[in-house]
Amino acid sequence: MRLGLSCGFWGQGRDEENIALVERADALGVDVVWVAEAYGPDAVSILSYLAARTRRIGLGAGVLQIPARTPAATAMASVSLDSLSGGRFRLGLGVSGPQVSEGWHGVRFRKPLARTREYVDIVRTALERRPVAYDGEFFTLPLPDGPGKALRLTHTHRPDIPLYLAAVGPRNLELAGEIADGWLGVFVAPDFIAEQKAHLDAGLARRHTPPPRPFELDGTVALAVGEDLEACARTVSPYAALYVGGMGSREHNFYNQLACRMGYEREAERVQELYLAKDHRGAAAALPPQFVDDTSLLGDVDRITERMRRYRDAGMSTISVAPWGADLDARVAALEAAVEAHSRLGDDGAAG
């Protein structure tokens, strides 16, 4: 199992700190850094800058929003980032949610799985430098009543850029297994991975041809290092409460639904109720400590090592840590502790 890094959303006054954290991860041999976007700074610009500031670490879009760009624009950005980084780019895609898709991008959220399937088809066609011609429900290329013609990308660094799908719900997990090279998970808990993996495997079984590379399972987990476990949990609980309580509407919150499937239905409802009422502190306090511990790496290096071992044994390919702390020094120390814990996995006779 490899170790990755996630810095969360950029553009919140900590960009220089995030850059320093990524540079330290590059020096430490961390496998990949994932960059997210919502309705602030875009991931492509940030990844371009990180490509120039790093040398070895993989650069992952985690994720590029499907409603934000045409498939052709995503293919163009992908080949640019892959070329500039010397083949280090990994493309993660996600449908976002109804509020962002319709409120920010002006794209209807209907049939997100069908839209994703068409989108991935077109991106792959473009990356393979085949003429892009498509007649789907959501995308028609070229337009049939004008002067357009089927074009192909003028250049690619690699024709097989790894493509991941961010997926939370069961049907989206199956789609990821069927059409992607890997899965990007969030709030991943070792005891719940088997259920998620069953959906991924169902999708993999529907492939007409075997995948060109082993299917990757990459999960982002919050990281807080310290001797006081309760304090560590308090450090990351506002982040978890934001997703479970406020990342979406009352009717459409995929992370809230995930918490319900994990057995926290009553608690997730309470967290959402408080968060939508603007009681963010109360929502964080209402989040069950067990949920935070299930989906995070908390404690000292010994405990984090044990938790990483559980993720590895559950089948994860990569665990991408999101280090939390009061300042850069604390976040770097947390990252270094995670690297130390990860290095210990090779000492027990199992693959690391």
C-alpha cells in the first residue's frame, strides 16, 4: 500500500503552507498529491504550479468536476499537465453535486451516471488520439448541423493517463469498477471497505476486456497526530461535520447518505440538522467519535501504524492523508509521522 497526500481545498489563506507541505512530501517519497476543486481555485492551475515545484511526486486531480469542462477541455488539460510534469499526472473525475453543478456551472444534474459514462468515453477517445466523434444523450460531437469535423488531439505525452472516478454511492462505485482505472474514496473506514469493494468488483465483472492495469483503490483520510486521542478527534471533526452535515442539501448529500449506510443514520440526521441551522460547532460535537475514528488516522505513530495496516489488509492500494494541525510545523510533523508509520508496514512481512 502506497502513501499519498491531500491538502484539501486551496485558496483559503494557506496556499504557501500547502506548497511547503507538498514539497516536503516530494522529498519524503510520498507517491501522489491530490488537488481538489469546488467553487474556488481550480485544480488545473494549482497542479500546473506544483508540477514546476516538485520532481517525483505524482500529481492527481482529485477531482476535476465533470460539469465544469467539456470532455475535450478535460483531455486538453490532462495532456498539458502530463507533459509538463514528465508523465506524473493522474486524472480524477467526479460529478460534483446538484447545488454546485446547477448553481455554479449551470449544468443540470440529471442522470449523473449516464453523463459520466459518456464523458469518460469521450475523454478516453481524445487521449488515445482518435478522432472525437460521439452521438450520445448528453454529448454530440461534432455538431450535426454545422461546419465542425471530428478532430484529434495534436499531442499526448502518454496515451494511457490513469483515470479515476470519485464515487460514494453503490451505483457510482459499480460504474467506477466498470469504466475507470481506479476509485477515489472519502471517509473510507477499514470495516466498511469490503462492502464498497463488492460494488467495485461488480463493475469490474462487467468489463468486456480486462483492465490494462490493476484497479487502484485510493482513499483520503484525515490525519491528526498526538498522544491525546480525544484532542485528535476534535481537531478533525469540523471537517467531517462539513461533509456529513453541509456538503449538499437536505435531500442530496452523498456523504450523509454514506454515514447512514455505515450505521450512523440517526447521528447523521442530527449533524445535518445542526449544520444546516448554521450551528457548525454543535454539528461537529454531535458527530460520533467512533465515526471520526473509523474514517481517520488519529493518535501516535504506533496507533497510526496499526490503523494503516488495517487499511492495507482491507485491500486499499493507497491511503492519502490530509494532515491537520494548528500551523505548518504541526502539519509537516503529522505528515512525517505518517511516513514513519507507513515505513513500518514493511517490517511485518507483508507488502508495503
